[in-house]
Amino acid sequence: MAVYKRGRVWWYKFTWNGESIRESTKQSNKRNAEQMEAAHKTSLAKGEVGIWNRASVPTLKDFAERDFKPYIESRFQSKPKTLEYYRTVEKPDRTRATGKLHLGCDHG
């Protein structure tokens, strides 16, 4: 059993099928933490739970196409100049000497 304390709370860490499992028990009692670790190992062994996979983070391009573009199209429908600005900013200029991402505005 690999329980350890971080602050006032006990955590556990173990390896299952080559994957590292590390979670907080949210317990201040070591014995309870050990029982929670054992329960998690048992549920993995029985196949009741799997290793939680993190949701993939979208790329900036995917975010712009899927979320940002539809938002600006609906939000600024009554403001054509603002809508035109955001449409022209879609392709950033990365050629500046500062190395910072330039979105087409001259201020800043």
C-alpha cells in the first residue's frame, strides 16, 4: 500500500497495467485512506472501473472553427464592422520580430 500525506489529506499511488494511478482520498485518517486504495485496486481487478482518460484538448484551429467562429457570426450579426474585423483576424501574422502572435491589430 502506497499512501502518503499531502497537507492534511492522504493520497495513494500505485501502478495498474503499466499506468500510474495517483488520487486523493480526501481523508485525514490513514486507515481510511488505505481502505480506499484497496477498494480502488479491487474495483480495477474486477473490471468495474477503468483508468480515467483525460479529454483531449482541441487545437487552436479546431477551437476557432468549432466554437469561436459560430459565436462571432451570431454575436456580431448586427455589427458588420466588428464581424469583418474578426473575419480578417482568422489568419494570424507570425512574422513579427518579437515572436509574439499578432492578430492584426496595430495597438498593444
